[in-house]
Amino acid sequence: MGLEFITRIIKTTAVVSLVVSLCISYYFDWKIGLGFFVGSAWSLINLFFIRTLIKEVVSPNEARKSITAVLALLKFPLLYVAGYFIVASEFFSVYALLAGFSLLFAVIVLKVLGRLILGLDVPGVRTKQPEG
């Protein structure tokens, strides 16, 4: 598992979030569905910045300090201030935001369980079927 695993988690969570928020909007209320989507989007952007910071800081090449500083300045103050204003606006249900934020963790757990069940990370286990 590497950074491509985190990229797959981001893509899967984005698709699941869109589908679930549309279902919530249709069956319940559009504000609840939008709150779910906004909470999920906030957590996805947070994970994207974390992945990019890790990629820049722990790269085999020399770390690009200017890009790392810009990413850190974008992530920490701007993302968390935006999160504060999203919660403080009282436009969205806090429960919908929390559920959307938690979707990322559910996708991570399910993807790891899937890899464990399939034995993809166990050394010596064959992952491809023989041809013919």
C-alpha cells in the first residue's frame, strides 16, 4: 500500500459521496444531502492535502520547500477556517456534516478489509490467475 491506495480511497469516497448525497436529497431534504456532500468534500480535500504534503516532504528527491510551505499555508489555516465557517453558518445540519465527514473513514475500513480478505498484502499469495 502506498500513495496510490490513498488516491483510490479519495476517488471511491467521492463517487460514493455523490451517490449517497443524491439519495439523501431525494428521499429526505436537499439541505441534508448537501450537508452530507459538503462534509465529505471537506474530508476529501483534507486527505488530498495530507497526501500531497507527505509526497512532497518524504520524496526520494530533495523536498521542494516552497511547494511544501504553500500547501501547509493552504491546508492548515484556510481549510480549518473554512470548516469552522461551514459549521458555524448553521445552514447545514451538523449531523449531516458529521456523517459526510465520517464516510471517508468507512471507505478506508472497507477497503482495508477487502484487501485483507483477498490477501493482497500477504507475501507469497498469488494475486493473478494463471493464463490459459
